Amino acid sequence: MSEPEPRSPAPGSLALIQRFINSTEMPDGVDELATGPTAARWLRDTVGADLEVCEKDRARLIATREALRDLLEAHTGENVDPGVTVRLEKLLGSAPLRPVLSAQGATLAVNCGGVDNFLGMISTAIVEATLMGTWTHLKVCRSDTCRWAFYDHSKNGRSCWCSMRVCGSREKARTYRARQRATTSP
């Protein structure tokens, strides 16, 4: 799956979250988590996890992906229902994490297997990105028909669309046409 416009991927472990969210092309494109076997193949190709994915785990993966997508709308200034964070905490909460200490500091490690291991990797990526100050730069396109995850590398951090040439131009054209209709209406 390729991004709508070439962009540099998210840095560090945020790239995993970006790839996870973009595992489906909206609104009617390919969903790499559409079945248990395709979800298992995606996990194997993405993180090297060789496991079977039952329907319950597949549904958890999709629910987590879509809750993350909803949460990231806040990074483009949209209002996000507080229930999204509650739902996401429940979805990610089944993966126990443990601290791993060294002379250089500490990190979190996943302490389980299966799909919970992957969900734990998502949790640790969010914590790491928050501490590094990069979390708020991971966004989803404001276009309701796109919602592609992208990393905002811009200086001012104000990008709202995955592609200014595609989604941004369409939105600006819609706004312009609406203004023209409003000024020419009797």
C-alpha cells in the first residue's frame, strides 16, 4: 500500500502506528486485516509475528486501528469524543508492559504473546513518541474519504491533509465553489 503522495514516514516506532492505521485504504480499498489469514500475514510481514489470528483478535485489531485513527484527528485540531481514549485504553490494556532498565535509562517491553504482543508494541510506541515530542505530529488526513495517516514534517506542524495536491486541493475547491454559490444565489 502506498501513500497518496510521497512523504517521509514517521520516525522511530511511530512508523509502526502509521503503517497499522494505513493497513486499509478508505473508503472502499484493500483492508490488509480483512480476514484472519490476511491479518496474520500483515503481522508477519510487519513485525515478524508468526501466529494465527482468530476472528475475535482480528476484530480487536480493527477496533484498535480505527480508535487510533479517531484519536489522531485531535492532532489536526478536530474535537475528539472522550470515549475514544477510554475505548483505546481498554483495547490496549490487555497487553502487559514491563520496564527494562539499563545504565542509559528505561524503556517499556511487552510481556505477552499473540496479538496482545503487537498491541503492546503500539502502546510502547505511543509512550516513546510522547516522551520524544513526536506523537502530535502523527495525524490523519482531514478528508472524510481519505483519513490516511501521515507524519507532519512541516516547520509549523499545521498540516491537515495527507497531500496538499490531492485532498487539500479538493477541499479548497469545495470551499471555493460553496462561496461562489453563496454569493451568486438570489
